[in-house]
Amino acid sequence: MGKNAAYAAQYAEEAKEQMRRYGIPASVILAQAILESSNGQSQLSRECNNHFGIKATDSWLKNGGEYGVYTDDKPNEKFCKYKSVGDSYEHHSQFLKQNKRYAQCFTLSPDDYKGWTKGIEKAGYATGGGYAASLQRVIEANGLDKYDREVMAEMRAEGRSFGVENNHRREMPAAHVPQSAGYSFPVEREEFLFITSPFGNRQDPMDATKQQMHKGIDIKTNHEAVLATENGGKVVAVNHNANTSGGKSVTVEYSREGGSKVQCSYLHLSDIAVKVGDVVNAGQKLGMSGNTGTRTTGEHLHFGVKSVSADGSKRDMDPAAYLAEIGQKGNIKLQALHNGNDLLAKYKSDVPQEQKVSSEDWMKKLLSSEDSGVGISGTNDPILDMAMTTFMSLMMLAAQIDSKDEERQKGLISAMAANRLVDLTSLVPGMRQCAITVGENGKTVLHAESGTVKIDRELTSSEMNRLSLILGNVNLSEESKRMKIAGMVTGIVATQQASQNFEQGMEAESQQQNLQRK
């Protein structure tokens, strides 16, 4: 067996794991490692476990990342140093995933090694020419594409999908940020966390007549991994009882200078992946988000933070302040958006004056970004697109009619988007309750209760088209649109009432005829 093939055989499982997690062909990963590390024999790979020649960035160094000094394009350049070869493979995948230059590669199939090698060369991974051709020669001479086929067949057979959420590392370093960076937000996002409820006094979601102190922030989630936020955390509490107020939960403690500590708690989990006493690192999976507990109205992650002084006294702190702190330490550029406003901004000293966002822009952001967890846009299906357009227009109309205050409008939009429900009660006088919901598949359902009849019925294509025409008519005022929608809903309810009356009458007549026959 040649040196290239021997190296590939030794690290094939590492490469296949990265393919499952990030969708990068295992063959390309191995070919890059073979060239960049000289089959694991280069000084950099032997002394620093660095098999991909990745240099230490300012962020890496600022956050305490280890490094080695070697001559490459210039003398005495700093390169990343890893605790294991597996960490080098993980960081290489993150390097490609997080660098926008390689974004086009991730639109390719995970087994398109030729497309990937060309994309990596075009993005400038190596300074020399012919990089794609060199990678392809290594792949084809050693049959490395067999590893791509193995992973593709495995994923199809097991019905699995690519991605870090579905394919967790066998080891336990950072899952989505370089482990030496040492910091992570509690869930993985590209741009922002959608906060449905911030820290502070609020209306009790279980009893609208009461106020309560909300001792954390609620993050919109969709059954996904929740992550440790710093390196060297200790799991100090785990609750597996789903029938408590916070449901299944995990608390992780981090030490600070002077003997103080910070405790981060994750509530309402569906399952837990750690136990008390475990030591965890930034980005490590602690469990999965869920909807457990007796005080929850839907799936979300309640993330709470306590400051523990050296004498053991505790106080609740705004998690936004904590996230702003670790965001700056770890150079994490995410925002925590509540009603379009970044909760972290007031705790940062190096950000520009907060820019106000309009209700309409906030609505578009929620419905277009995967980060929001709403997940009801980008269908490319004309019928589903009409449902989405109608849903957006109804949201805007309901918010504008309910309140002219911009902040209240954004709050209503947040609630409607989070619940995928538009409350139309204020638009349809005479109805006790009236709402429209949109399902994952674009199924649009009218829910209405008049006092004498209650319906839950999917709207027909003609009804959806009529709604769309009303909402899209620029010549109609808001009040005219409200009246036409009210008339349409009232007509649907009246038709349903008439149908029920007819059926009840037919049933009564049938029963009377049966009695006469006897």
C-alpha cells in the first residue's frame, strides 16, 4: 500500500465523519490532508496535529489558541496547534463552512468531488496553481471517492440527513466553533437568535391576569442541539423529570477570577446528553431543545444565567449581558433579536448606535431567515407561495389595525410568526375567536367561533385567491380590507352554520320517520 493510500485508510473515519457533519466530500478532505501534511509527516502535522496548514488568525490568538511558528509564504508565520488530529479535521471543516469564499461549494452535492476541488481552488485555499488538478489526481489514483459513496449509501439506507445537528462528533470538543476560541452561543445560528421573551417583568404566559419576573430569555428552537457556551464548564445539575415547571434541564458552571462563578441553565429540553460532574467545552452538545415542563406554551429554550459570588450568594443576571460578554471574547457576530431590536447592543461598547427596524422589515426577516425557526418561506411552489404571501399580508394588516404603535406592532408580529398564527379577532367583529394558521406544508386553516358554531377548516384555493386579491389591492384602505375580510369570514361561518343546521334537520327527520314506522 502506498503512503497516500495508507494515510487515507488511517484517517478515513475522520473524513467520513466530517462529510456527514458538513457535507464536504470525504475524498476531498483526505486529498487536502495528504497534500497539506505530506501524509501526516510534515513538521507542522507532527508537532501541532495541523494536517491542513491552517494559520492562526488574530481571533484564534486573542482567545488563547495554541500555535506553532513555521516558515510558509513568509518566515515565522503562526499556525494553529490542536490537541488531536480529529480537532484539526473539525477545524478545517469549520474553516470552509464559516468562510464566505467557500459558500458556493456548499451548494454542491457531497459526492461531487470534482466540483468541490475546483471551488476550493477558485476560492484561493492554496497560493500555487493547479490545486484542483492535484487534488483530483490524489483522489483518483487512490480511489478515495469510494469513501464518498460509502457515506452517501449509509445516509440513504438509514434515512439520515447531513448536518452537525444530526451527526454529532464521537469526541466531545467544540461542535460549531474552533475549540480554542473557547466560546459558543447556546444554539447554533448563522445570523441571529430569535428571542420570543426577554429577561425582566412580563405578563405571565400561563395567566394573563398576572405579572411575573422572567429570569432568563426564551429562544425559538426546533428540536435542535443546545450547546455549552465556554470551555472547561462543569455540569452541576441535571433534571430528568419532565413534570417540573422547567421540565428537563441542565445547569453548567464556569469559574471566574477571584473565586466567583457563572451558572448557565437550559430548560424545557426533550433529552439530556450529559450527567452531573461532566466537564464540557464550548459548542459541546448538552441535550436537545423541547417542550417539557408544566410552565411552557410551546417549544423553546429557556436560557438563564446566574452570577455566583465567592461567598456563594447568587443573583439572576440578564442572559443578554452574558452573551454580549462571550460574544466579544469569542468574536461571535450573532445578534439576539427581540421585536427587531438586538438585546446585546446595550451591553456592548464597540457597536454603532442601534438602528431601528420597521415592522415590515422585521416581519420579512422572521419569515425569510432559517435562524428564526419559523420555517415557512422559500417554497418555490406557486400555491404555497400564495399562502405565504397571504399570511404575511394578514400579519401586517392585523398588527397595523390592532395598534398604530411601531413597537407593539413588532411584538404582535413576533408572536404571530412564532406561533404561525394570525389572530383575526380584531378584524372580524362578532366573532369570539378568529385566526388563520399556516402549517409546514403551506396548509392554511381558518379557526373561527361565533358562539353558535365553531369551525376549523382548510381554506380552498378560491378562498385563498380571494383573500390574496383583497390584501394585494393597493386601492383599498386598511379599513376597507378589514371589512371585506370580515365579510368573507362571516360568510364562511354562516355557510358552515347552514350546513350544520341542514344536517341536524335531516337527522331529526330521519329519526321521526323511524319512529313512525314503529
